Amino acid sequence: MEASLYLHIPFCVGSCDYCDFYSLPVRPGGPGLDAFVDILLADVRDSLARFAVDRVPTLYVGGGTPSVLGAVRAARLLAGLRALLPAWPEEVTLEANPESADGAFLRACREGGVSRISLGVQTFHEPSRRMVHRVGEGSLLPERLSLVSALFPGAFSADLISGLPGQNEQVLMRDIETLLAFNPAHVSLYALTADPKLPGSPPDDEADRLWLQGRDALEEAGYTQYEVSNFSRPGKRSRHNIRYWRMENWLGIGPAASGTVIDDRTGMGRRYTVKADAGAYNTPAFSKRDGGVTVEFLDRLTLIKETFLMGFRYTEGPDRELFKIRFGAELETFIPRTLERWRKRGFLDGEKTALNRDGLLLLNLFLLEVFEELE
Ligand code: SF4
């Protein structure tokens, strides 16, 4: 079976106010990380065997903050993966945060076969960083961005957030301009979502306007939007994330990770989620059969809905060939009325079964109509 691999490194040097990801505070290179790498590798080995995976097209090491592993452990993790995987994946992405992504770490990643670094920038604006308790020193960003750009030329992505407390149009435009001077191949611009709203956040309409201004600035600079929050230079889209949006199989390894495996012959599948408990995962006693992993069976209708939910985030839309193989009919036959209405309204992309730039802004409304038609 072919499946991508996601590895979750659930450690960070602090805790940002807006973050929903599972992570525990740790010192970079702190105790326990060596054992964690060993257990993660053992889990990769077991998971590849359990699901009979013989091809891994993409690998993504995320978190948390994978760069807290430090150079030596990152090298060991990558060498361990190289020994376990059937072949080295076509795309290998690793997330890093500036405070822990030093030269030694980045070189270890490059030598270990990482083809893409995704750097958590978020904002250069110190007051905004402080207001959301963003980890790491903003003052380190330029130096670390220079390093990443020198070691991974044309192969790094950076995340920015719009709608942060203390942010206005000027601040966001300066963030974008400062970042683009380092020539990232790919930029993710996320609209801040925090519930309840963080103190000092701009009102909703102002936050929406900010994101649109950010989108326009990125497009003017030659980055094409290819998903709700993602922009890239030609040929630099994240292949791993496209596999999620197109509902291709992936295994998630590590605490709080989840994986989804779909049987193309039946259109049914399974999703498993590893318990968000790094303490338990980090002990040999952690047992997948003992509450460490929950498994959910996904029937055909659930998967058709998810295929639309994920696929219409992407500017190419769901994978029509794969849809037909899995569900036995063209995807248009499931939602003809919605597609016709949205095409007439001018929100579909030409002849493609995909939302265009304006349509993406109304994704939730579109999905409501899709689900109503499916019921
Ligand atoms: S560094 Fe990233 S993963 Fe860690 S708490 Fe902050 S936003 Fe969350």
C-alpha cells in the first residue's frame, strides 16, 4: 500500500496563546528526547509493517516544534527513517522554529535528506508576538531566515498569521515585505482563529480585510494561492498537504497524530488517532491495544463528505479520478445542483470542479449546500 507519513514531535519551548496543537514545554535538547526518538522510530517500523506500506511518497515531520530535537537527534531520526522506509520519499518536509533552528540543526536536516523546511515566522512585530506569548525571540528571525534561505534555496516555506492582536495593515504589509526579502518558495498566511478571541485582536471585519490585503500582496509578489491559506511560487506547492486535501492515504505517528487509510475498492476506510499523551507514549508500556489508539470506521457517505470538505479547499478541487475509483461514479453526479448554482454565480474555476479565488472565500457556505444536497 502507498501512504504518506506524518511524524508528530509534541514539544515546544513554550506555549503560544492561539495554539491548538498538542505539545508539551521542553528545553531544546532537554532530557527525554532521545528516548522519544527511539520510540517514534519503533512506531514507524511497526506501523509500516501493520499497514503493509511499500511506498511513502511524502514525509512530513511536524509538531509541536521538531527543531527542539537539535542537530544530533534530528540526524539520528532521519538516519533511522532512511533505514526503515522502502525508499526515500520524493518530498521530505520538516517544521522548524527560529529559536531552535540553528546552523547545525539545519545542516543536519539537509544532510539527512530533508528537502523542504517550513519555518514558523508568524510575525516580526514584537508587540504582537508578546501579546500572544509567541515562543522565541523575534530579533532572531532575520538571522535564521538568512540561514534557511542559504541552506534550502528555493525550498523553504514560512508561516505568517493575520489578525493578530496589535496588528494593522501597516504591520502586516511590513511582515510580508520583510519575509519576502528572504525569497521563500512558499508562504502560508493563516487567519488567526482563537475562541474566545484574544485580547487586542482586531474586530472580525478588520481581521477579514487584513487577510485579503495579505493575499493580494502575496499574489502581487508572484505567489499563487492554491489552497485556502497557502501560496507558492510555480512548482513549489506542498505535495504532502495536497495528499491530505485529496484524501490520499497517510499514517500519523506520535502522540496526538492521526492517520487515514481508505480502501479504494470499497470506498470505506479507517481513521486512527494516537492518544495525546507524550508521557505514556514515551514508555515501553504504551500499548496500542490498551487505549493508546482509537480507531474510527469511515463509511462511504462520511468519506464522500470528507472528500468534498477537503478537496474544495484546493484550487484543483477533489481528485476526480480517485473519486471515481473509490465511489464508482463521477463526483459531479453527487452534487449537480450545487455545482450548477455556484457555476452560475461565477464561483467555480472555468470548467474545473473547483472553487475559484472568490469562491474560496465562501467555502463554508458552499460546503453547507454540498452537504444539504448529499443528505
Ligand atoms: S511553537 Fe507552534 S506548536 Fe508550539 S505552542 Fe507555539 S504555535 Fe503551538
